[in-house]
Amino acid sequence: MRIDSESVDRIACLGDIVGYGANPNECCQIVRDRNISCVAGNHDRAATGQTEPHNFSEVASVAILWTRKVLSADHKRFLANLPLVQNLDRQTLLVHAALHPEPNDEVRLTSEQSAAKSIAAMQLEFPGVRTCFFGHIHRVCCYQHDGLMTHPTHVTDELKLDPARLYLINPGSVGQSRDHDPRAAFMIYDTDAQTVRCLRADYDYLATREKLARTPGLLPRRSFLGRIAHFIGVK
């Protein structure tokens, strides 16, 4: 794994271990073998039958129904027991989607208004937490709250976290990046230096797409390349 070359102490996953990809059991096994801190994504919960893919796209819904058939009972239990929210440490939180109206795997943080609601929920329900990492939207992004307003912050390389501010940060997606860059996206969070660094890793996404096309039960689409999860490496 490219993340190993960064000498991180821990790896955190923001959910959707399974979903569109053709290797759901293998992806679960990687997360379990490496003892990765993980929260549940909406695709993980749908794959176990905890929720139904009623609001999924056609390709996502078909993939989930196929995943249910091939996912082992052991891995289904693993996914079903993942929490919706998890503390990485006293100041850092993990969630798949949003913190409002409560920690969930559905609400998309795609605007200052939605981010402000999750910041307010973080202040109320998780006092002492300064930074929340989230996934779900498949794009690197950051919102920060300066005490008065919540506003987006552009992150392309490294961001120094201000101890007086609160942050919602998305590291992007390991697969299915939706920012016109097909490489796997992840972040390194240095807890001592209080920085987050954006990284990309090449992988053979064309081979991944071809495998999807060869897998009975999955609908191949040019824009759906398969994924493992949203990852953060923590120093």
C-alpha cells in the first residue's frame, strides 16, 4: 500500500468498504487484517440489509444486491457492527456522511449551510472535538468554522490546522474519485504538527473497470470504477 511508505501509526477508514466493486470480501479482509479504525458507510449498511438501496442510483442498487449475495456471513457481521461515528482521539472524530441531525451515512456536506449544521452538532454533541473527517461525497474538501462563520477552504497540498478553529475535512476517495482525477486520494493527518496533507496514488483503474464488466450481476458504467474506501493515515 502506498500509505505504508508514509510511516503512519494508524489508518482510519471513513466507510464504504464495499459498494460498486467486484471484490467486497477481499476489501473487508484488508480492513480487518490491518486493524483499521472504521465507521459504517451507506453502502456498507445497505450490503448487510440494515438499510435498503431505495435512494441509490440504478448501478449502485444493482451492485448492492449483487454484493449481498457474494459477501460472506462473517464479513456481513463485521460490517453490521461498524459504528456510525467514532472518536479517533479526544479532538478528532470520524463519520461517513454528516453529524447532523445526528451522526449518519446519508447527508451530503456539499454546502456552507450543511457544513454549518454539522459544525453546530459537533459543538453540541462532541465538546472538545476540533476536527471531523468525513467521506461520502468522493471529493477532497474542507470546511472551517472561525467562531462566527463556516466557510470552505481550498486544500490542494497541505493545510495547517488553526487551534482556534473547527474543521470538517474530506480526504477524497480511494476509488471512484469524482473530481476528475482517477487516482486514489487519501490524507496524512499529523496529530503533533496539526497538519493534513493530501496525497494521490496511481492504481490500475482500467483493469478495475474491466473486472466490473466481467462480473455477472454488476452493471458496468464508464464513470464507476470501483472503490475500497475513504482513508486517512494518522501520524
